Amino acid sequence: RQPGPEVAEQLSIYQETLKAKTKQLKSLASEVNK
């Protein structure tokens, strides 16, 4: 069974979400560290 293109699409969406969350967490952390 070959994973379809929709799987790759979901993965890239997931990675984007993860990136955004990481950015949020980092800015939150810098707020706390002030």
C-alpha cells in the first residue's frame, strides 16, 4: 500500500502547525523571561 498525496498534504499541514506552535511557545517563554 502506497501512501497517497493526501497523507503528504496532512503531514505538511501538521508541520506548519507545529512550527507555529513552537514560535508561540518561544515568544511566550521570552515574555516570561523578561
